Amino acid sequence: MTEKPRNVCTCGSPKLMVYSCSGASNVGQLANDIAINIVESGRGSMGCLVGLGALVSTMVQNAKAANNILVIDGCAVKCGRKTLEHAGLTDFDNVVITDMGVKKTYDLKGDRGRVSDLTNKVIAKIAWVKPLTIRDGSTEEDPGCCGGKV
């Protein structure tokens, strides 16, 4: 996962697109729960990983238009990462839940008590992504990003 800050101006494109595994394991379900938490925190929008895998043109275009992409994979198989690569995307951050000390099982409800802690760990890894804020009062001389309408 890269740690470099990128273009943080939204200018009509999502600041961050989040794609997650939701596979048939505890870590797949955790990945999806974490992605939802990140989106609900105001840091970005959730994209459809299956749509990318199916090469649905509008979904691929939306992903390519995003300023930043985060893929949350459940395990070392990295199906999410492979799906983005299949769709022609190469510049994204990737987090793997099993790399955070969670053992993969096939209990779909297991480890749900860890969602909050794991969400915080993922957010710390992508600390350059801040919650969206609305600017007001910009001037013509210094309109800022997107003319001050972010």
C-alpha cells in the first residue's frame, strides 16, 4: 500500500472509491463491514467490485475517474486486487484483513466485534484521506480546489 498523498480535490469525482471483498469467510465479511464504515465516515464512496469484474462500462469508467481507490481484501488470495487489475486499474491502495492478525475461517458471523478496531487500523493506513468538508466563503482571487465548492 502506498503512503503518498495524492490529489485530494474531488472536482466532480469521488475523493476515494472503496471496493471490498465480501467473500464467503469471516474476513470477507469484515472487509465489507470496514468498507461500509469508511464510507459512512464521509471519506468516500463505495464501488461495486462485482461490476468491475463483469467489466460493466459505467462502473469501470467511475473507477477510472476516481482520484483515489482503496481495495479491502479479506485474505491473501486478493480477489479484490485481481478484479481491479482485470478491469485495467493499477493505481490503488490495497489492505488485506488477514495481514492485520485475523485468522481466516468460514464462520460468516465471526469476529464482528473487531470491526471498529479494524476500521480504525485501515483508516490509519490511509490517513491521507480526510472526511469530506464543504468550503464556503472562497474568493475569486483564491477559489481553491473546484472553485471553493468542495
